[in-house]
Amino acid sequence: MTTEATDTDRSTVLDDGFHVFDTTLRDGAQREGVNLTVADKLTIARHLDEFGVGFIEGGWPGANPRDTEFFARARQEIDFRHAQLVAFGATRRPGAAAAEDPQVKALLDSGAPVITLVAKSHDRHVELALRTTLDENLEMVRDTVSHLRSQGRRVFVDCEHFFDGYRANPGYAKAVVRTAHEAGADVVILCDTNGGMLPAQVQAVVATVLADTGARLGIHAQDDTGCAVANTLAAVDAGATHVQCTANGYGERVGNANLFPVVAALELKYGKRVLPPGALREMTRISHAIAEVVNLTPSTHQPYVGVSAFAHKAGLHASAIKVDPDLYQHIDPEQVGNTMRMLVSDMAGRASVELKGRELGVDLGGDRELVGRVVERVKDRELRGYTYEAADASFELLLRAEAEGRALGYFRTESWRVIVEDRPDGSHANEATVKLWAKGERIVATAEGNGPVNALDRAMRVGLERIYPQLAKLELVDYRVRILEGRHGTGSTTRVLTTTGDGTGEWSTVGVGDNIIAASWQALEDAYTYGLLRAGVEPAE
């Protein structure tokens, strides 16, 4: 397979009038804590191509073996449907010829049809970092771009530190842009490398440079002022037709312009078609899939794709949303593959509970008295430390108990205990015994675990799996503990949140107690009860 393609077999490529350029695999990989393997990069490239970006910058071939291998494997293993693969590198060395520069040759050897060159546009960087003259730097840009163009490659030029350079010496910064344009660069990208610009400043500079040079301009914004997305859109307002971004805003220091809010704004707010039809609805899934590969927890509050992006908590909001969801949402979340969520807390009103019941499939039938009881019970329990906005399964059980007049009766706890034995060799033995009733049978079960909570969990399974074999599929996938405010030290109230899965989905439960074991037992009881409900098991009593 190859990254090069004809007009016929690249029928899904969008019009070249506007570029969405992703640099997750190069600039995004510079984020602290991120260390991508070649396999990781190939997987992310497939996700980005599926999403429909126009260009994927894969790295710097020749600079390190990993990036060199990535380009070799990408040509063979990925059939790009929407994107073109881009190799990143620098202009030739001072005093040399581009045709003889080993680094420039490595760019050509990568086989990438598009090459991005980083060029110095700040006069002090030219003199202090490159240790050459301003004229020689212009010749380096001209020679390298011309040589790559003569080899049939499309060339983009990243003007590094452009905005700082423009502030110091606008004439020279524009000369670099003009030189790259005249040498054959398709796009010249103005880079806010230090991330210190603000939107109004970006818009003014881009507009001036566009008018003075006639070059096609792009924007590359870092997020050090928290304005990378806004700066990118300001550049578009000023005439830039090429945006460089990273998935989920990954990048050096605080990151880069986030691909997803930029693309969503372009499609939904600007009315630009920058993705293939239907691709925007895959955005949330793609965002989370890439986060999984990078091994970073997705930001819950990320615009458009975060799980909290369309979550509503205040009772006033819920009342309005019950009438018309658009009253408190700037878009329909389905447009970006996300969903609206109602959060139930001590701030909840009747509308919040009714909408949440509808979301969970519990028909409250317009029963105002029932809804009122649920609201009061939620407020009372949250005052004692429970939290239902993070524990949908526990809330659904509470809701069903109020609606049906009794709790779901799969099993009943008689008692439980945990023994932690401190051994002479410094190790510990954790043993739990539980006494339960299920389907009219008294069950006593004992198990050991690698901690007191794990021992309780195992003892519960030992006791119940014979009667409810569906529990064998359940797995505790997350466990969180918080000591609540108001009391201190070993006498504090404890809240436990657990997440449990059955291979097809996950659910969260909450428990609160005067010690971590008691709180954990409550959360486990809810987790097992909800798991049986989810499996379609009829209550025994």
C-alpha cells in the first residue's frame, strides 16, 4: 500500500481549499508522560484517517529510528482513505546544499507525499540558534523548498516562533514567508511556538501578513495562554485556510490547539465542510479511542466530547431542558456523537428527577408525590455524604425502590466481618465471612483476598454465584475512596465509589459509612444488585 494516490482512488479527499492538519504523532507526542510505540502511532493514524482529517504528520524520519520505522510501516500497512501522510523535518544546514543534506534526503526516503519544513522566522533565533546570517537563512528556506518541489513533493513551511519574530522584526518575519511562498511552498504556517498570543493579536498579524505577502497561510497555536483554539479560529477569521491541531490538545507544556473543538467549530459554527459526511458524529468515539492508545484518561470536561460536555445538574436547567433541550445546549450532542446526561444531586429539582428517570428507563408516570419523595431522599442522602451524579446505578436502584415501594430483593445481608491478621514476616492475611439470605436459603461464605475489601468481594461471590451464576461475569474495574469534610482523622466519614463491568458495559455505585469497609460493602451490594437487574434476573423476594 502507498500513501500516494490518484484523483480516482482518492475520491473521498475533501476539497483542497481548507486543510485540517493533525500533528498528534509529532507535536502531540511531546507531551510529558506520553511515549508512543510504532504500533501506537499506526493505530492513532488509522483513527485520524477514519475521522477524516486531511493531513497526518507522522514524525521526523531520520531523526530517530522509531519515526523512520513508522513511515516504512505506514506505507505498507495503512490504506489511507482520507488523509495524506506528512513527514516533518528542517531546512538544510547553513552553508550546504539541500540536495546533499542527509536530513533532507531522509525526508524524501520516507515516501511521504507531503513534507513540512520548520524554518526560523525570528531574527534572534537565526543568529543565536542557527548561528548564521539572516540572508543565509532565507537561502536555506528557498533551496530546501525548491529541491523538495523538484522531487515531486508538496511542501508546507512552519515558520517557528513567527509571532515573537514578527513583534521583534516584522520585515524579516514576512521575508521568510515570502521566500517560502515564492520557492513553491503550498502553505506557510505561522507558529505561535511559545503560545503567548491572544486572539485579537493573532487576527491582526495574520491579516497583515496575508495582505503583504500573498502567501497561503496556516496557523499552529500552542495553548500556554489557554487560547490555542480561539487563536486558531481568529486566524481563520483573518484568512488562514490551514489549521494545525492535535487530538485532545496533546502537546508540549500545556498542549496544542485541540483538534476536536476546532473541527466542531468549523463545521457547526462556521459552516465549513472540513470532514467527510457523517464523520463529525464519530468525534467523541475517536477522541476517547485515541486517549486509550495514549493511555491518558479522557478529560471529562473537554468541550464537545467530554462526558460532562452536555451534563446538566442545576434544577433550573433541568426545568428548561424538559421543555426544550436546546434552551441550555449550544448544539445537539448527537451531532458530535455525545449524549445529554442529567445529574442528580442535592441541587436537583423535580424536572431533574423526571428527566433522569426517563434516561434510565424508569417511568415515573407524572407522579408528583413520588418525584417529590425521590428529590427529598436524594437531598437527605447527599447531606450524609452520598453522591449520585457519579453513581447512576445506585440512583436507579433508589428510584426503583421508591417507585415500587420496596428495594429489589435478590439477597439480604444478615452480617459480615473482616479479619486482618498481621504476621511476623510483615505480611497480612485478609479473611472475610458473610452471612446472606437468597431465595429463602441462608448462606455463610468465607474467602481470603489481597485486602479486606477484596476478601469481602470474594466471599460475596462464593456465597451468591451458585444461586446467581450471572455474577461470574462481573468484574470490579475501578475503586475510589474519599474522606469527607466535616470530621477528621480516623473518625471521618468515608465515601466509596466503585465501577463494575460485565463485559458489555459498566456502572457505578456509591457507599458511605463511618469506615472504609462499611462504605465498600454498601457499594458492592448495589453493584451486585444492579448487575443482576441488568442481566434480566427476576427479584427473588
